[in-house]
Amino acid sequence: MNVREGTIPTALGTVVTGVGATLVAKRVAPMVAAGVVGFGAAHIVLGAIDLVHHTKHWR
């Protein structure tokens, strides 16, 4: 199985951001929920950078 570098962090970040957004909407531990959203968003950004950086165009 060949998975492009950056796909897994981007997908994980999307899931974590969704969980954090759900926690924010339900007002469960707002500071923790905001941290979870930020953690997920960081993974999305870093994964997207990897996806763009490791395309054939850049090699």
C-alpha cells in the first residue's frame, strides 16, 4: 500500500478538529476543547505542507 506522505497527519487532524469542534459546541471543558481544535488544525496544516512538498512537481 502506497500512502502519500502527509495524508495520515491531514486525515488525523481533520478527525481531531471535528472532535474538538463537537466539544466546543457542547460546551464541554472549553479550554480543553479549544486546545483539541488547535492541535487538530496544526496537524492539518503540517500534513498539507507535506502533501504539497512531496509532489512530483517539487522533486
